[in-house]
Amino acid sequence: MGNIYSFKAIKKASLSQQIEKDIKNAIASRIYKPLEKLPSERDLMGQFNVSRATIREALTSLQSSGLIFVKRGVNAGAYVAEINPNPITENFQNLIKFGLINFVHLIEARLYIEPEAARIAAICRTDKDIEMLNELLEKAEANIKTSGKEARLINIRFHVEIAKVTQNPIIIFISESITQVYSTVIVEMTQTKLSKADVTKNINAHRYILDSIIENNEKGAFERTKNHILGLYHLYRRIIPKISQKDIKEFESRLRDFNYREKTS
């Protein structure tokens, strides 16, 4: 008796999905470049020979994925978006809302990415990079007296700017997304729990990292970034409520496994 396995019927992609795919290909092929306007809905209806509802469904999906944005009023229409980490950030935020990731996961992700980014930055940084990083820290320091929150938000950007020095778009996008989520969650949760001295200490930690980058000290940049993040973990662990003890134990077990335990004197 022969094999009685039956293949499932192949479903034809919906018209809106095919239109979405065609527009994606046009954007990827640079037929339509960032900030360039796409054809109007009426023009697209004529080109694809479909209804306005079908075109709008395709455009809505493209907008949700961050590939286009829609303007209203003067110069209204759909435009090609500049590539940014917002869709990744939104996914991270949704994971937090549904309780699938938390502070411990964010810290661990930073440990895997930021020390290595700092090490690479120490190798390939330019004078312009150094100037930009220094200006960022000076701006954070200038805001300590007037707004501790603003100083922290500026200071958190330090690691994103280091990621940009690597010139690796994947590292940059991931760092941007984690930082946006991290700053939203952590700063709001601890806004009244950190003193100006705490904020100053964190900015100074970035100063030490920058010193290593200036000196082309890749090992120092890596170690100082790692120890800085671990220091933040121990600080926030004490003041953030409702951190799962199970998550903490699992995280600290992985720290031992990967030799990331904070050095003690």
C-alpha cells in the first residue's frame, strides 16, 4: 500500500499581502528612497487594479512594520521611512507588558552587548567620536542640579553612542531598542529613589569607560563597562520592587557560568 500522506492545499496570498511585498521590494531596491513619497492611493489602485480598501490594508501593514509613515494635511501621503529601531523597541515593550521580560533580562542583554561594543570602540574610535561622547557626558553633568531625570536620560544615551562607533547596524539597532525600553522602565520606576550623588556616580562611571576608549585600551573599556553594568544591577536590585527571586537566582547562576561575577576587593 502506498504512502497515504496528503499535502495541504496552498493558500494564495491575499492581494494586500502581495501589494505589500511588491512595495517592500521597491523600497529595498531603492526605487523609492527614505523620505520619498509613494504614489497616491488612487495611483496605486490603478497600478495594481484593486480597491482602495486593499491598498489601505497593505499600507497599514507597511506602516506597522516601520517601513513607511503617513503625513496628513499639506503634502499628505505615504512616505518611505528612514530605517529605525522603533518596531524592535515596540516588540520589547510588548514583551514587558505581557510579563515575558523584566529588569533582569534587560541587564543581562546589556552585559552581552555593551562591554564588547566598548572594546570595539576603543579600537576604532575617531577624534570626532571622542568629542561627541565627551559632550554628551558634559550635557548630562550640566543637568544634574536642575533635573536628575533629564541627566539620567542623557547619560543612558552614552552606551548607544558607543554602539554607533562600531558602525554595525545590528548592534546599533539592538542597543537603541534596549536603551529606549530600559530608560522608560528603569528611570520611571526609580525616579524618586536615586540621589544626585547616585546620578553623578553613574556619569563618572561613564567617564572611566571613556578614558579607556580615549587611550585605545580595549581591555579596560570592556572591563569597566562590564563592572559598571553589574554595579547598576546591584543598585537597582535593592530599590526596584517585585523583582522575581527566581529570575535573580537564574541570572546570577549564569553570571558565574560566564565568569561575569563582579570583582570584589
